[in-house]
Amino acid sequence: MKLAVFIFGILLPVFCIALPEKNISKDDLNNGAVALDGLWAFDWHELHTDINAPMRDGLRVPGLWHKQGSYAPQGFATIRTSVNMPSKAAYYLRVPDVPSAISLWVNGVLHYQRGIVSNLAELEVPKFGPEVISLPPSDRYDLILHISNHHHKDGGIWHNFLIADKAHKAQLREKSKTIDVIIFTFIMLASIYLLFINLSRHGHVSHILFAVFIWAIALPVSYTHLTLPTIY
């Protein structure tokens, strides 16, 4: 028994260092955008840029951290993974909507920021919305993501990160537009219904005000998402 404990104690650091990796083949890319789903290394209440740091815990992506462990919805963390590509080339990454602020390091370089990540709620600047970014030519990407969430009821990653080659980069934008069109259509139908109710039942000013409120919120948000910028 003592020997088994001793051997386990020696091997445990080795197991902890093993960072989750995702291998993407040429056939995968030929079929379109590939989701970087699965297990990512998860370092709760740490903001670091060491891709080789021992893995303390894991987070299933997409997923909420407070649904996968004893973590509060509000907090901050570092999430890491490595992606092996079939050849050295330029690739494109769709960064999904994430609460509330994120910073992304690619191969050790700060490559993208949305909002301002902070371990303190008063210093965090939240910003929402997916975006498509270009990645430097490489056959391997070490991805380190800093996330802080002090402004939303859920903490984690809502949707998949998607990677694609040049032939399928347009698909990354279309996925964002499709979701936004569905949401926009639903909201507009709801506002039209309220206006129809108001016409058939006179005196319900609240219906008109609520419909105007829906339009005031929906139009700017939909315009922002439907004109989603891509970094080249």
C-alpha cells in the first residue's frame, strides 16, 4: 500500500501537467467550421499566461463553471487548451458571446480583448457580442482565455469556439447572423402582436410603450451583430 501511494505521488504531477488538446484533421476542416468543444484546463480565481501550468481542474466547453463544480457564478478564471492543426496556415476563430469580459492569448501573445477583465467587480468593464478574428499562420495554437464575470448571473462559456480555414471563414459569420435573425424576428413579432392588441383594445398605452421599448433595444443590438466585424 505504501509503495502504491508513493508511485501515485510521483505520477500525480505528471498527470496534472497534461493539458487538454484537440486534434483537427484536414477532413474536419473540409466539412466546415470545427467546434473547440470538450475539456479545457480550468484555473479558478487565477489570471495567468502559463500554458504549461499544472492542470488543477477542467471545464467542459461550452458550459457554465457553477454548473460543473462548487464555484460561484461571479468570479474570474483562466481557461486553457491547445489545438493541433493539419498544416501551417492562416485560420479563423469565432469567439462566442461570453459573460462578462475576456482576454485571449494565442501562442503567448495577447491577441484579442472584449471588455476589461478584472478580479474586482468595480474594475471590470463588461462587453458582449461574438466576433470572428484571424489567427497567425501556425499548425498549433496554445489558447489561454481570461474570463471575469461580475455582471451576469451565469459564469462560463455559453457557446462553442469555432475554428475554420480560409475556405470556410464566411461560415463563422453566418452562424452569428442566423442566431441574431431568429432572435430579432421573434422580438419583432412580439412587438407587432402588442400593437395589434392595442388597436383592438383601445386605451392600453402600456402596449405601445412596451413595443417602442422592444424596437429601441432590438434595432441597435441587431445592427451591431448583423454587421459583425471580422479582423483580418
